[in-house]
Amino acid sequence: MCGIVGYTGPKEAYPVIIKGLKRLEYRGYDSAGIALLDGSLKVYKKKGRVSDLEDEVVGKDLHGHTGIGHTRWATHGEPSDANAHPHRSSTGKLAMIHNGIIENYAQLKKDLINKGYQFKSDTDTEVLLNFIEEIKENNHCGLEEAVRVALKRVTGAYVILLIDAEEPDTIIAARKGSPLVIGIGKGEHFLGSDASPMLEYTKEVVYVNDYELAIVRPDELILKNLGNEKITPYVQKLDIELAAIEKSGYDHFMLKEIFEQPQTIFDCLRGRLDTLGGTITMSGIQQYADQIMKANRIVMIACGTSWHAGLVAEYIFEELCRINVEVEYASEFRYRNPVIQPGDVIIAISQSGETADTLVAIENAKAKGAIILGVVNVVGSSIARASHGGAYTHAGPEIGVASTKAFTAQLAVLTMIALKIAHDKGTIDQDRYMRLLAELAEVPSKVEKVLKTKDKIRDLAEKYKDARDFLYLGRGFNFPVALEGALKLKEISYIHAEGYPAAEMKHGPIALVDENLPVVVVATKDTYHHKVVSNIQEIKARKGKVIALITEGDTATAALCDDVIIVPEADEILAPMISVVPLQLLAYYTGVAKGYDVDKPRNLAKSVTVE
């Protein structure tokens, strides 16, 4: 989950790397550091944000045309100057940065200590670095060969970048289980955890695969496997614009991304949804449509917010397609011994396309003969490449750590897949199918309408920001929305919040209800509405404070509640894409009211590429 950056070429490396680290800070912000080669090896690092590193290096020698940089999300060793990356090797000749976890570091460290090595940090990274140096010194080989030998004995996940004072203008990189992108410029190369550090310099990139090693020089890129066989790099063209990773006048990326949702949902539908012709065109799904229709079950695998999208999709697929659906936490699925039959369909949902647990889970299912479909945002990501087919969400870069626009884009894609399969399978009548297509096309404008209530939601956040706990309730298609609303509030405001099916309130959570507990109820007009109204009455009978999401015109429900947020009417299948938006805003404004950095919530990072 750490952010890594590298550069080699004619430019001064420091400005390129420090700007890249700022763009990757969403991946971790416990500490930051940089190493530069300019005849000698210089390493500067500091606990805290990238801005703290900038303050630390004022007046220091920052010259060098080759360098590597790192912004950390701590795994081994607490955040500190000593544990910050880059690490120097024992001789001081090598510097390395690392994203991942080395699982057998303890045994490696013990062996190195027995050989006289001393360690300045608590990290697994310093262990791997000295292990590489020990191989290099004992075998009298170059850094490339030492890295190759070392990685054959390493267990775990990694992306590593190394520089050697004895090999100027060269960066050695390797990857297993964590993302690495190499940007190709004119007489220069860029490296990063994603493409954002290199967008203003080049649009041509290579996505490095697992078990590949890269030797990167200003005018040369060599890819090899761990067997020392050369691989021809596959160069791809980026279609991301620089403006997409900037705040564009918003106070925070999270707010910008919430307000981008009318456009991102529209972009997701564009070119796929034809309301006049009554068609949905998704080439990455069409080629597997027959297998999906014949499947005995669909298993959706995801983590966090993407898991909530899968829960909504479970309701939609079972309602429309009449196929059994299971939704699994990838972190649990990968370690169970699940029953997977050839022909089962696995849908992997991930914003980054790099979520470690999800990636391993689909690889295991793929080995058992399952059909893997990916629903991801990042083009060229590991999950996209590992899947047989699928669909991109086209939401654009999501920088805010708390996912917002990715969730609604995932729902839009999953809804289109369900509608397409239901229509092809004949499990939905034509009138309902055409009506849902028309209503789906209206979702962006309805989200736009919800966003106009931001001032009302900001006032509610100010009113309830000092609450110790929140309870979120929903039923049916909106139950996962309650889960997502609670997750957003926890992530951004650090207020304890729980999401529950409204009917389950009587099975425990009602014991928490008193005059100090705000209860957010998703009470839009749907099949379950009268039941949810009964739940509201039960809360009010116990003096709880009810904040309800209601459908415009529903004055009867409004009269029962302390506060209401009004959303446009929508079919219950499509309602989650709309009803989640005010809950995103409530979390955002609550976090801001409490004075927190909502783009960088404590202990969290954007892309979970380690266990």
C-alpha cells in the first residue's frame, strides 16, 4: 500500500520524485524518503507527510539524475525516521524502497545477524536489502543477479526499487503481488505504483507482471523473468488526463469525487446503454454471456466498499437473472477451501484492480476452472489482466482514500450486466426491461439533484458531529447502502457507526437506542417502505434521533423524523446509486466539521496491496 516512485534521465530527479510522492500519498503517509545518485548515494527520510520530508531537505544536496522515493503505510515497524524508506545497505552502497511484506524476513534476519550484520530499523525491507547485498558481495556478482537470486528465496509480496552507488543511472526493479508501472520518455524512464507520477511526462507505459525484473536506464528498459530470460515489454497508451488527478478548486479530493458522480456514472453508461434500441453492449461480458446464463451460481469477491457493491448486485442479479449469487470477502475466500466447480462464474470487484486478497482469490478460483470476470476501474491493473473478461467502470482516478465515485460506477456496471443477462435469458419481461433502461439513463441527473442538497447535509453534519455512535438501517436493496454509509462515517470522522438490516434492530441494536443516538434510516419508497416506517416508530418510542433518507413528496414519513434528506424517486433496483450519495456527503462534512484530513484518514491507505 506504500507509494513508490523512481526516475532516471537528464532531469534533476528530486523535483520529479517529490511531485510523484505527493500524488501517491493516498497510498500511505506515515513517513517519506528519497535516495539520489550523483557520484555518491544520498538518502533523506522523515516520519510524517511528504511535506515534512520537504522541510527536512531544505539546504541539503539534492542533485542527481537518478533517484527513488517512497511514501509509507507501516506494516513492519512503527512510523519513525529509522523505519522510513529508502533503507541503506550495511555497506552504504545500496538503497532500496519496498511495497509489500516479506513473510520469511525473521529467518533471513536471524541468518544475517549470525553473519555479523546489524540493523538500524525494525522493517522487513532492511532485511531483504542486506540479504541482496550479502549475495552480491559473496558471489561477486552485479546487483541484477543478486536481486534475482534473493527473490527466489523470498516468501511474500513486493515491489522493490534499488539503486547502487557503483552502477550510476541504473534502477533495478522487481514485482510480485504489488503494482509497478514504468513510463517511457525520450531518453528517460519513470517508475511508480501507478501512472499518476508520470502523467505530465509521458503517456506510454509498461505494466510489469509478477515475477518480472526490470533493468531501467535513461535510454534502456530491459524486462526479464527470474530465470534470466528476456521479455518483450508491452507498451500501452494512457488515456488519463493530468486534470483528473488534481483538485480542480475543491477543498478535498473526496468532495471533488463525490461531485464527479453524475459525470462518472454517465461515462460508465456511455457507449453501452442504448435506451432507444433497447440494448446493452458490453463486449467483455458478451463473449461469456452463455456461460453466465448457464451458471449454477455467481460468486462475487471483493473487499471493503467493493464488497458492499457486491451485496447490492446480489439482490439485483437474483431478482432479475434468477441465478444464485454469493458475496464473499476476498480475505476469507482465499484461505477457505471453497467448493468451486468448472463453469462457476466469479466476479471480482476492485477499484484499484490491485487488491491483494481479491487477486489471490481469483487466481485460486481460476485454477479450479471458474470463469473470472473483473469489474475494475484501473485499466491494465493486475485483476483486469488476470480475468477472462469483464468491464471497466471508467470512473477515472480516485485519489480520496474513502471510495465514493468508484462505488456508484461499480453499481452501474453490475446493474448493466444483470440487465443484459436477464434480457438474454428471458427472465425479465420487455416492458420492465425497457423501463429500467430508461430509468438507468436518468440516474446521473438524479444524483445531480441530490448534490444540490449539500448545504442541508452540511448543517446536519454540524448538528450531529459530536455524537459518539451512529446506527445506520436499511432494508432490501438499501441494506448494503446502510453498511456503506456507516463505513464512510467511520473512515472519515472516526465516529463508531454500525450498519444493520432494519428488521435486525430488534435482535440487539435496539438496546443502544436512547436520546443520544442518531439513527440514519434509508426509508425511500420501495417494497419495504412500510416496514421501515415501523422501525422508525420503534426508534422514536425510545427517544432515538432519526435522520431519514426519504423520497420527495413523502410528507408522512418526514413527520415522524427529527431530520430528513430528500432524494428523487427511483426504482428500488437503481435506488442505491442515488441514496448512497447523501450518506457520502454526511460522512465528508462530519469529518470536515471535526477538523480531520478527510483525504488521508488515519491508519488507512487507498489500495490494499498487502495482507
